[in-house]
Amino acid sequence: MKTYRKNTAAIILTAENEILLFQRADLPQVWGFPQGGIEKGESAEQAIVRELEEEIGTHAFDIVGKYPEYLRYDFPEGMTFPDWSYDGQEQQYFLIRLHPEALINVKTEHPEFISYKPVCFAAIDFNVFSFKADVYRKVLTYFKKEFKEIK
């Protein structure tokens, strides 16, 4: 039986209703979204607030939506991690709206990203998401339908 790490992830909107994509530090050809494990005793909402502070250095945002269920993806063959072994992740996705004064800082203590860029939904190339592409497509399509202001 496969095992999945409980995780949370954020789709982040700018004040202009564009989606922020983040370029990974460990795989610069891959773009994605901030995410991280849900710690013992922590809710998914608490985890996403903590993860955004750790990964993009801000707490100037509001949670404006939540995907209605957890989604799973499997790690590619051969992908390993030093501290744990799971077959994939089971994630709760949140739609986050940055406050206009929010400052993003990807140069955190343990950087996961090296850069970021705002994009319109129509301009997203799902190929840059690697093995997470199907889950990202599902989540982004849902949020685009539910939150019409997304560009």
C-alpha cells in the first residue's frame, strides 16, 4: 500500500489577480507553488500560514479559498528524501490573496525558490510543473472557475 505525506500548498494571487509561479532552487527548470508538510497537531490552515512565512517570507495575505478535498500525486521513480520515505504527497490546496503591501522574499534561511513571476491563467505552461502538472491543472482550473477575478 502506498504512503502519502500530509501536505498543504498555496496558489497565490497578486493584487492584480495574477498567479505567482515560483522557480525551484533544487530544480531550476521546474516551477511550482509554495507547499510543505502539516506538522503534528497543526491544521492545514495553520500549516499554510507557517509555510508561506518560511518559504516566501510574508504573512501579509488572506486565505480566500480552499480546494474541496485533498489531492494526491506520486513522486517519480528514484526520487528520495533524506528524512522520510513516502510514495507521494496528499495535499490541501488554498487560494491566497496577497495584501497590496506584501513583500515576497525567496532568500529565506533555507531557500526553496530562486525567483518568482506573476502570470495570467491563460499563459500558464503546465509542462513546467513536472510530475505535479495534472494536480496543478485540476486545482488551478477549479480556482479559476470559482473565483472569476483570476486573470
